[in-house]
Amino acid sequence: MIPKQKVVAMVLAGGQGSRLGVLTKKLAKPAVPFGGKYRIIDFPLSNCVNSGIEAVGILTQYQPLVLNEYIGNGQPWDLDGMHSGVNCLSPYEAVGGADWYSGTANAIYQNISYIDRYNPDYVLILSGDHIYKMDYNDMLEYHKKNKAACTIAAIDVPKEEASRFGILNTNKDGSIYEFDEKPAHPKSTNASMGIYIFSWKELRKYLIDDANDPDSSNDFGKNVLPTMLDAGERMFAYPFEGYWKDVGTIDSLWEANMDLLDPNVGLDLNQVYSRNPMMPPHYIADGVKLQNSLIADGCNVQGDLEFSILFAGVTVGKGAVINSSIIMPGAVIEEGAKVEFAIVAENAHIGKNAVVGADPESVKNRDDWGVTVIGDNLTIGDNVVVPPKAMIDKNMEVEK
Amino acid sequence: MKSNDVLGVIFSNSCEDTLTELTAHRTTASVPIGGKYRMIDFVLSNMANSNVNNVGIIAKSGFMSLMDHIGSGSAWDLSKKRSGVKILPPYAGVNFANKIETLYQLRGYISEATENYVLLSESNIVFNIDYTELFYLHSVNEADITLLYKNMKVPEKLMPVTVKHDNVGKVEKVFIQPEVKGNCNLWLGSLLIGKELFLDLITKAMSENELNFNRLVQKWVDEYSVFAYECPGHCDIISSMNEYFRFNMSLMDADLRKELFQYDRPIYTKVRDDAPCKYGLTSSVKNSLVSQGCFIEGEVENCIISKGVHIKKGAKVSNCIIMQDTEIGKDCNLSYLIIDKDVVISDNKSMMGADSFPIHIEKKSVIN
């Protein structure tokens, strides 16, 4: 027996995140580096501990090695309690066979016994690919006050973007009367953030029903939530104000990083926990131009930097110029290289005088422009030019 | 002999008299250094990296900051079932007056340890060493005692103890405060010795009222098989304010950083969850080491800046060591200062030390 936990959080971290292309070739989306020293998963995990939630299950499926290793025993997030903490939960074999997680709801269904151990009153379902800071207690209070079976966090999005989201249409009291998944003509701008609080008793029942329905695709958004609404359960939208970003695409990942450099964006990194690099402070050489950037420990900066983010242990050679780019841990930018509007993944090597990416102003046709991505551990040879919008997944040399 | 058969014992108050202001409210071991470290991180990480899994740190006074820094020891991976780090404060009203008395008082702790060897060290040595080679040579030489030394200049204000050894490393003589020109074989105050022998020798010294540790070591050379082992690689002893200033500034050298902060033998320190350092639109930085959690809006040149420091717009800071969470106001003009933790310097202040005389600003000072 283990002591009861009022709330158990389950983080959905199994998706491939195929829209991030080469960045998620060898790791799951929640393990993608973010913000100079974090990985995306640090945000939901830190939110949990800062909200006093001490039992967290992370549902992993796609390429879990990096994520598993990173989470470890959960100590960096204080999630290494005696009776609670963080666990990575992969699909497993049981009597009667083994199943992959066929959908978000199925992933929770297969771990009902994990949740039951804690005998919780509530289960908090989170996504492992969102950047935001939130006190889940406020949402829980809202859930309790409304005597809801399910509460969904919602954020007001610009009208023109609303059709990209799941829209929650609500009554005046906040109760939901309709789900509108990516509507062509949205009735409101109340977008679901993919953060759900369920009363465990109710959810447990619906998960079992859902698993027994052969026609279901075992997804919260498509199946479980609509079924609950049809059954007349009390479901509420919790209005969240603050910074929130789904970083599922290269553009949104790049933008969210750049948001950290914008003093007008309300995302600060206080009390976001992570594993810390064991490296000395970073070094800035003489004659370097350095503006509006974030730099982690262990970097050696000999070149110019503006509107950029350097992760731990990055080397920037003399005369190199980095502009509006994200350089992930251990990458090397050689002398004279120019990196603009790019994401350079871990341990990539950009050769001398190579040019990676371009300023959107310098491109004639805006449709040809996009953020350039260099995959991890790749070598871009000296003098190679990598065009904007390119996604590089193999080494490049200048053709002779 | 095996590394995990060695008990590490570190003196936390090395050279505290000559480090003056820096050790006014803290032990030498917990003096901030190199931007994000404390002095003891070097020797403690070396021990942890060499499988010396059980370490005692002798604390004489002012050890709050040391306790805070060491915590459970988990930052050095020294908080396991089979490893640990303990702070050993004076107890039962006994003062730790000198090394011999201190070690005598701690004989219970030392004898209860399961390890069969003791590795003594000072806390103010800056180096990155794999002790296993020393352990190996100790057993190959069938030595009773092995002294760790370095051929180097005598650091300022340090009373030198030097070793003379033959061509196989056997120590012939130990000199206390000899006249030294240029380099000498400087004993680093660190030695390896069998535990039982060590306890016997300390008890004997007490009974003979021999309370000078250096003189005791000098005497051992005649009676026991004492060998010397030269510390490979870079080594600094932080013995004075000037040495402290000089060492910090020497970290601008990339090769030295590479040698001290090795990838497979990291120097660990207490973890603080700082965000990466943020540089504002008006920042200008030259030849400086800057830690995470800082916000730099002003001009910085030749500085070592610790965690969480804020340098505001228009401030010009050069040749300074700035410790954690200090705030420097707008349009300040500062040079050659050692600014301690949590200092607040308000706007428009000008303060200057000199290269040969950096001025220390006390912890938590508020300069209005």
C-alpha cells in the first residue's frame, strides 16, 4: 500500500512529433531541447511540482531512450519521493498479449492500475509538448467548485487562428455544450489547451467503456470527451490567461524560443527545473558583438550573436555571426560561419564560412523562406550554403 | 589498494587568516570562485571522481555557508548507501585549535570508517586530478605515507613546506619555510596514509605535545617510508586576496578552463536552477566569464560574474569579480573590485581598486 495522492498527473509524451522532422528523429517531442537549457517536458513537470502534485506518470512510446534517461529518478524536479515521484510508463505485455498505445485515452486506460495505486480523487492529463507556466491548483479549485466530471483548460486565441484548434463552445457559466474540432467557421475563440482534470471515478468508467468500443480510436478529443458530453456529464472550460504555446512545428518551436528574448512576452523561466549542465560559466571573448541573447554554461563565444539562444557547451568561432537562431547543446559553429534564422541541433558541426539559413528580408519570394534546421551530430562542411527552409538530415560537403 | 578503501578528510579553513575578508563570514572551503563554484568543489569533485566515496569535511567555525553548499552531498554523487560526505564540526565543547588536536578529537570518526586509508587535503587547492594513480604508486612503493606536491612558485602569503626526494620519489627531507627562489617542490598539505598508522601517529604526537603538523610530517620522513607524488597538470593554491584575484582572472584562458573542467572528470557544484544568462539590447561584453541566471544590460570587460547578477544599463564594469545575486545600478563605473554576494550598488556609483590591490566589498552591502 502506498499513501493516497489527491491528484495524479499523467503526461502524454508518446507521440512522434513528425512535424518537427529531423529534431525528433531519435527522440520524442517532449525531449526536444528548449530555451537554452531545458527540454520541453521540464515545463509540465515543473508546473506539477510547483502545484504540489507529486505523482506523475509519463506515457512514453516513440523513441523513449533520451526521455527516460533525462527523467531518470526525477530528482531535478523533486519528483523522487519515497512513495511518489515520476515514472516513465511504456506499453507493456500482459496476459492476453501486448498492445501499443493506440490513442491518448488508451495510454491512460492501459495504466489504470498505475493510477489506482495512489487512489486519487482527480487525474490531471497533460501534454508533453506545450510551453507554459500554470498553477494547476487554481484549475482544480474551479473543477471542484463546479462539481465537474471534467474541466478543460482553455485559452483565448486570435479569431483567424481559431480554426487550427479544438474549440470549446460554452454557456455563460463556463459549462461546455459543444466541442468543435478545428472548425472552418469557429463560433468562439476558446481553444482547448489539451489540459484536462477528471474526477478519477468518472474517467475510469469512461476509459473502460471506450476500450470496449471497437469503433473508437481511443482518443480523448475524438472519443472520450464527446461521449462524456453526450452522456450529460458536467464539463467545464477553465479560462487560462498567460503564455501558452504548442511547440509542435518548427515555426512554433522557433517562435517560442524567440519569445524568451522578447521582454513583452510574459514567460519567465523562474522555477522551471531541469537537469543542469556540469560546465563552467560561459566565456565571451574580446571584440564580440552580443545583443539580446540567452547563453547557457560552458559556451565559448568568439563570434557575434543577436537574438539567439545558445545551449550548454556551444562553441562559436571567431568572426562567426549568429542571428535569430537556436544552437543546441555541444554544437560547434566554426570561424566565419553565418547562421541566421536556424535551429542547429545537438552536437552538429557547422564548418568554416558556411552559411546556414537566411534573413527573411533577403529572400525575394517570402514563400521560399522558412527556418533552417540542421539535424543532430551532422557535419556541414566548410563553405557549404544551406538555404532557408531546408531541413538537413545528412552531412553536407561542397561539391568539387 | 582500491580507491573505495580511502577515507577523504578535508580541512575547510585552509589559509583563512591570509584570505582575510573573503573568510570573514565563511570557511575557505565555501569561498565563491570561478563564477559558479566554491573553493572546495575542486578537491571534493576530485575525490568523488576518483571513487573516494566517503569524505569528512572538518569545520572549525563559520560553517553555515559550507553546510548549505554541501547539503546532502548529492551534487557530488556522495549521498548513496555506499558513499557519503559529512561535515565534522567541533563538539562537546572542544575547540579545534590546531590540526593535530582536531584530528585527535576526530579519531573516533576516523577509526569507525570502514576504509583502511586516509587521504588528507586542504580545501584551497585548485586542480583536477585522478587520485587513483597516487593510490597505485602508494601501494607499488609500499609507502607508509605519500605526500602530494607540485613543482611551482610559492603562492603569496603561504608558508612553504617543501619536499626533497630521490629519483624514485622517496622523500629524503621536508623543509619548513626554506628560502625559495623560483620554483620549488611545494607540499600541497595533502597526504595519503594507512588509517591505523595515522591514528597511532596522531595519538603519539598528542602524548608528546607535538602540536605542529608540519614538524610532525618532517619527523615522519626519518622514521617511515615516505614518498612524494607530483600533482600532474595545473595546480593553484589560493592563499591570499591577490592569489584569489589572479586565479579567477586566469580562467579567461581557454586552455586552463579545458584542463580544469574536463568532460569526463567534471567539477561538480551545488545545483541552482538558474535560467541561461540573458543579454539585453544594450549589453557589451569583452573577455569575461558569465554564469547562468545573470541579466547583463551594461558594459562588462575582464570580469568573472557569478550566478544571478544583474548589471544595469549604462554601467561599466571592468576587472571585477562579482559574486552571486549582486545588483549593479545604472551608469555605475567599477573596476578592480571583488564584490561579494547579495551586494546592491545603486545608480551612478564610481568605485575603483587596483590590479595589485583589488578592493573587497562585503557580503550584503548596500551602497546608496
